[in-house]
Amino acid sequence: MDQSKGLSALSYLSFYFAPFILPLIIFIVTKDDAVKGHSKKAFISQLIPILLGILYIIYLFTSVLSLNDTLTLSFQDFFFSSHFIGFILLVVITFILAIWNLVLAIKVLR
């Protein structure tokens, strides 16, 4: 196996064990333009769920605090509100990106 293919696939597969950190390291260390391109794509696709998760947590805390000035959110309030829809959307996007990174890693190795 070619080393550039291995590094490119590793940057995509790092979604499962070292998201966004390993592609960033590979991007900085490597000199091959093809590997840099793959690691950049992997970095962006792995950064998206993290940023969406941070935005979701900010949304959750600000909306809960605006409701009753405490950090309490009952089970019923969570499942019958936009909080649950946002959480499901975050999980679905993360799952799609996990599959996408796996598909790209397999494509690179072929």
C-alpha cells in the first residue's frame, strides 16, 4: 500500500478514534498535496459535529435558563420540545458524517 493512500485513509478513519486532531496533524506534517487535500476534507467533516454539538449545548442551556432561571429540564419538557428535535438532528448528522468518512477512506484505499 502506498504511504500517501494510508495517511489519507487514516485521516478519514480518525473520525472514530481521534476526530479532527489527527487530520490536522497529518495536514501540518505531510508535504504531499494529495494527502493534504484529504486531511483537509477529513478535518472539516470531523469538525462539523463538534461545532454543532457546542451550538446545541449553548442553545439548550440558554433556552432552559430563559424558561425558569434554573438548570432543570424535566423528562417531559425535553422530549416534547425543540430540544429533542435538535438532539436527534445532531445525532443524525454525526451518523451521516461517520458513514461518509468511512466511505471516503475505502475509496482512497482502492
